[in-house]
Amino acid sequence: MKGAAPVKVDARSNTINGAVNIALALSYAAIHLLQCFLLPLWLMPQDKRWAWLLLPLALLNNPYWSLLHEAIHDLFHPKRAVNSAFGRIVSVLFGSPFPVLRLSHLLHHKLNRTLQEATDPYEPGTVSWARAAWGYYFQILGGLYLGELMSSILFFLPKRLLRQYTARRVAADSVSGILLNNWLQDGVLHEIRTDGFLIVAMLGAAFYCYGEHWPLLVGVLAARALLISFLDNVYHYRTPINELFYAHNLWLPKFAEKCLLNFNLHGIHHRNPAIPWNRLPALFHGTNAAYQGDYFFAAVAQLRGPIAVGELKTGLPVR
């Protein structure tokens, strides 16, 4: 595969600030408790205008994913057991089993910008732009998170049926085939089902608490689906094919960058996935890296739709 290899950095660069990450995780858990239970049971009965609080809370979805992303890469806490425990807790609150998110994201790193994995490229001689656009827009406008959410239910189907479907209908060397064959291993499937049970129970309790105001909770999940799905591929849209370690670094105001846990320095992360979020800015400046565009402009640029493979071979930048 093409792509520059990860740079060598000082060992001190991978120092994990576990205490800060735990504090952030507990804060997000408290916000989740407020959003799902305290708001409908205590605040809204006093004054329905409290429901407007859901709007600013929606902005925390992507920072929440950034923290979960640290656990996926074993960068949440120096102790592996603590990392795994908080990874599963945060993942359940996020709405998807931890093994589903972990394996799919790590495979994304392994296959980054290959035609097997990339979201935006299409082969004009094989499929029309219109047909490619259906899948592309579904993916970035909510489909990515919807699939993660629905996995909590999907894996409760009998294991025999899941394995039969995978063997007969899913190509073994496809992304779906690789993931399903891993997820259907006995130990992994048990973890997925345990997390899935907790997620379904949590959401069921939340819908019960919202009662007649259940559309508000649907709105919460819809906002999460849109924000997570739409901003997931912003660092990879229109980037060169087969550049395994490449992703855009996108400019954000310093405050927004910190809130996002420096996730906008995604090119630095892809070249150095073992570096925690609090060390990415130093590595960015220390290696004289550059921004490839503005974060918000790059997000809007995704609405142009899928790109023909021939155009991507030149590695056109965000403009």
C-alpha cells in the first residue's frame, strides 16, 4: 500500500492522561443521565421549556465519540482493564456494543482509503453516480450510526442463522465479511450481546420515562445519528485512494479543537494511532504538519457526493 509510514516520536509523547479521561467519561455519563432520565422525570414536569436543553447537549455527541475513540485504541487509561471497562461503559451509553465499534474502527485503520473500505469513491464503469449516491448519502446522513445502533438487536438472532447468512451471502474478503467473522466468534458475540442487552434496556427505560414526549428522545437519537455519521468521513472525503496512512488535518478554532479532543488532527492520528489525544498538537507542530482545509468547509464539501475513482487517484485537496 502507498502512504507515508508513521513518524518516530519521543516515548513521552504517548503519555496517557487517564485521570482527565475518567473525569470526562463521568461527566458524559452524568449528562447522559440528565438527558435520558432526569430531564423527562424531574425538569420537564416543572417546565416543558427545559426540553430546549436537548439542543446544546446534541453538540456533545462528537466529543463523546472522540473519548470513546481513545478507548478503542487503548489510549483511555494506562491500565488495560480500566481502559476496557470504561470503553464498554462509554460505548453502551453511546448506543452500540464496544466490540462492534472497536473492531470496525481498527479495520478502518488497516484498510484506510482502499476501495474495499472507502465511502466516497465509485467506479463509473460499474455503477452510476446516482446509484452510488444513494448508499453514500444514506451513510453520511445517519446510516453509519443507525447501523451501529441496530447491531444491538441484530446479534440477538440465533448464532447459527447469523453464521449461515455470513457464509452464503457475504464475501469473506469484504469489510462486512471480515467484521462478521470476527464478531461471530463465541467470546466476542457474548460481549456484543451483553452490551446490546444493556443498551436496549437503557433505551427502553428512557422511552418509558419520556412517555408521551417520546418524539423528543427520537430526536436525540436522530441528532446523534446525523452528527456522528456526517462528521465521521470528513477527514477522508476526496483523499487519495490507497494512501493507507493518509487523512486530512482540518483547522478548527482552539476552543473547538480542545472540545473535540484534537480529533481534527486526524492526519496526525492516522500516522501515529498510538499517540493519545492530549499529545497530538505537540506532534502536529513538532513535525511541521499542515492543515489541509477548514473543518466546517470540509464537512459541507461532502455534500458534493461520491467521487469517481479516476479523480481520486490524483489526491485532490479540500478546496
